[in-house]
Amino acid sequence: MVAAPELAPASVFPSSRRRRSVAFLGTALLVLTACSDQSEPAPTPEPEPTGPIAGVEHNAPLHSVDPAKVAQARILPDTYPGSSASADGSEATVTLRGGEPGEDYRHGSVGLSLESTDLADPRMNRDNADLVTVLDSLHEPTLRFGGNSTDRRFFFTASDEPIPKDWPLNEGEEITKVTPEDLKRVAKLAQRTNSSVIISANLARYHPDRAGELARHAKDAFGDRLVGIMVGNEPNGFYQGKTNDLTIKGEDWDQETYAKQLTAYAKAIHERVPNLRIVAPGAYSADWWNAAADAPGTDPMAMAMHQYPLSECGSQWEHQEPTVANAVDPATRDNIDRLVGQAAEDAADHTMPLWITETSLSACSGSNEITETLVAAVHQAEYSMRVQEHGVERVAAHSSLASCEGGAPMSVLCSNGTLANPGEAFSVRANGLALALIASIPPGNMVQTSTSTDNLTSFAVEHGNDTVSVVLTDYRNPASGKDRTTTVNLPFAVDYATQSQLRGPSWTSEYPVAGLFEDHSNASNSPNPSSSATGGPSASGAAASSAPDYPADPDVALSVERALKPAPSNAASVDGYGLPITPVGERPRVGGVKAGSKTVDVALPAGSTTVLTLKKTQPSPSPKESQ
């Protein structure tokens, strides 16, 4: 294993922002001393900080604090550690092409998919601090409610009907009733976090009028935040053999029957909510999404597809088993391109947008060697960029509100407590940090790129404000690969580049979610003054590590104190921390970048996703313009 770069102590590695502030303060005091009237009363001193950040209470939830203040309290270095290129020269190249801008890239492109039954979960409310923090970190996300529960255990009623007794259920399953009051509660969370919402109607229990009433009440609750209603979930999987637990239709279920029912649902929905977008089919098969697109009476419609690249849970197709080797294999990315590319062509042929309403690296149940790990996180970050280059407008990573202990291990987020008794506190896993990193990229247009090797991928976004984001993913083994000098060739000159980075010491590194729920006292959660051995910028310990024990809210895991504590050396992290992702304007610069150059040389760690922000050089005005 290659040791992560060692950082200098904070006293040797101060922030220039801090030096400038101290110098300015000293000058200001001298001026005030010389010019003030001594007969005037002394100014009232500023109140003492109540927590590690001035003016912010101890253990404040992250959503209540400007992420820039958190980044400043971490005291990041001016230059990103280890980013300077090697003197030995470039080992890989990335080239940005000029020409017309490509596909749109916008906030809201990434989001979460949850089960329809989660609408009834009382924790989905505007006062759940951690959920607000997570959704805020995704910057105007899409929040989709669907999944297998939609057609098997989800019962919407606006008139307090009793739960049906005749639905077939597997052992341990129960039907969840969702009411208009549930929709109103979730709508307040969506409003607070500026989230768009997709809901789903039960198709297996055929009832178009009930779907229409769901649409009407959802529109009343969510207003313009309701961007669509899905009709069923993965109808291509309704029949999977008589003995399969997921089978809910007979052998005669086919695309023709599905299309007729989709038309009937669309009619009932549009009678109550004209022009509400129908979203269908939420399938992983071209035959089914084209059947949905061809169904009459469904306009306006978004073509919805699902993709789980490594979901061979047996041993039939070895190249699709959920292994680290398959996760980093270029063939997996080729398969993603083929399926998403086909869906994008079909959506364009039908002049409708393409949404990926469910995705993850794998859908296999239980844990395996990729669940909760860095390799799944790197995939999630890279996938979120890859599909947008194909023109996908929205992409939602499938998630669960269940507990970290016993819950879905591929979920982006999870709660404290147990599966039987989940708690109020939430955190993201490593793949959630990856989503937040990508969501931090400002809106713009995709730019065509190319790389010199198949174990390095690149994507770029032109923002129209003289900045360009470049996302580089290095698929080499982090446990054995050395930092690789990579040259980014540009069609324009740059003044400087800044950096943020997802990485860890091995592909199986995890983000330590459990530690966020163990002890919320301030004394144990003070920033660690030592450097973060994950290779990112470290905290200097500027926040008081000797502060007295201060009881924290046990229902809040994502607090300021937690955010100022670096991740352990064996963890996956972004810049050595968890949430919040450092805002673009606070990120350290890449070392060694020469102003006016059309190349940026950067050292990329193996097993990482790096977001560079390039600041373009402004051309000097002509003599006539300067007069």
C-alpha cells in the first residue's frame, strides 16, 4: 500500500487568507488608535463565539451554516497537498475540445430515489435536520418515490379507506397506507430543500382513478415541484416465473397489455391534472420503454430507464457480478454507454426527455465486496457525469431510509438505530459523498473531452463565467498505484486551477458512518489537529479542541463539530472530510499551474475522482479599448 502524502503541521502550513486577515486587523487597530477620540467610550466587544465557528452554536446542524464558513474553519491550505505534477513529466493526457457546447448540465441533475412507501415515514419532514442537510448538499435535487414497493405494498387513499386484505404479500411484508397528509408533510421538506419530486402510482393493483386522485393531491401538495408521475415500477419485471417473490402478474402479462393500461392511467391522471408529465416505464429493457413511448394519450411524457450495471447476483454472467474488478473494468463503462446511448436515441426519436429514475452500481441484496466502498462511490460520481453527457436530464440513485445496521448496503444514505427501530439521525455513505461532490459543480454545458488511456476518464462543463469544471476519474488500484502526473490540454489559457477530490487508501475503504452516531459530545468530536492521512487537506485544529463537553442533539449526526473532524486514515472521503463538500470558491489551488498556460499538470492519485475548476485567463484589452 502506498502511504498518503504527509502534510506539514498547521503552524508551518498556514492559510494565506488567514495571514492577510491578521495583517489587515493589525493595520486597522493602528489607525483606530491614532485617530480615535480618547474621550469616546470603547466599542462594545464582539460576543464570544458559541461554538467552533464564530456566531454558530455548538453542534449546530450543517444545513443551518454556510458551507464556506465550515471550509474556512477547516483551514484548508492554499495549495492542494500532492497536486503538484512530478518533474518526471506527464504519464497521461486529457484533452478538452473546442467547438459548440454540448448537453446541458444543471443543478437537479442528480438526486435520490426512495420507495413509494417512504412517503408515509414521519421522518420525511422539514424539521429533520440531517435529511435537510443531505438534500441541500445535492443542490436542488430530484426526489423520486417509486421502487418495488410501488406495485406491491403501496396503497394511496384520500378517504381513509381500510388497507386491502387480498393483496399477495411475501413473508414479513405489509401494506403501507399513504394519505394526502403524508404528501403535504413531504412537500414541506421538498420546499425547504428546493427539491423536485416524482411520485409513482400502483399499476399492479389496476386502478386508474386512484392514480388520478394521487396525482391531484400530489399537485395540490407539491405544486410546480411535482415534475412527473410514474405509472408502475419496472413493469418488465412483473412476471419473473411462478416461484419468484417479485412476480405480481400472470404469464399473459406483456407489452401490449402494459401499453393499454398506461394509456388508461394517463387519461385518468390528465383529467385531474392536465399536462402533468407521465414518466414511464422505469424499466431496463428497450422493448418496454419503446412500448411506453408508443402508447397513445400519454403526452407529455419522460422516458424513464433503470440501470444497475453489476447485478448478476448468481454466477450466470461473471462480467456482471458485483466485484471490484468488474467495477473498474472499461467493459462495464462500455455496457453503460450502450444501454444509455440506446435509450437516449429512442427518447430523441420520440422527442421526449430521458430520465434515469433508479440506479446504483448493483441491485444484489445484502453486502458484497463493493457495497459501502470507495469503488462504488467513484462509480457513482463517474456515472453521474457519464449519463449526462448522453443527454440524461435527471438521474436518481436508489436509496433507503432504513438503518445503517441491517439496511440496504448500497443505499446512499442510512439512519441510526436498528432495522426494527430506525432513528431520526441520518448520514450519507461514500457514494453519497460522491453525489454531493458532483452536485457541487455549477450549471453549464458539457464539453467534449478525450483521454490517452482507458483507466482514466474525463468530463468537462463550461459555465459561461470564465470557469470550466473538469472531472477526472482514475481507475487504477489505490492500494498499489502511485500518483500519476496527468496533463490537461486546453483550447484556452488559464490563470489557475482549484481542486476537490474523492479518494481513499483502498477500493474497499468506507466512509465511517457508524462513528457519526456513537457519541455526539463536543469533547470527543473536536477537530483533529493532525493531518488527514487520506491525502486531502487537513484541519489545523483552529476550532477549540479543549472546549467543554456540550450535549448534542442525539437526532442530529451531521453537525458542525462532526464536519470539522477529519476522516480516519483508512476511510473514503472528499478532501479528507465528509459533508459539506468544500464550495468551489474555497477550494485549494493545484500546485505548479502557470498563469497564461494552455496546459494544467496535476498529480492524480490512483482510485480517485477529482474535480478541477479552471479559471480562464482574460485577454488583455487592445490599446484602443484601454483608452
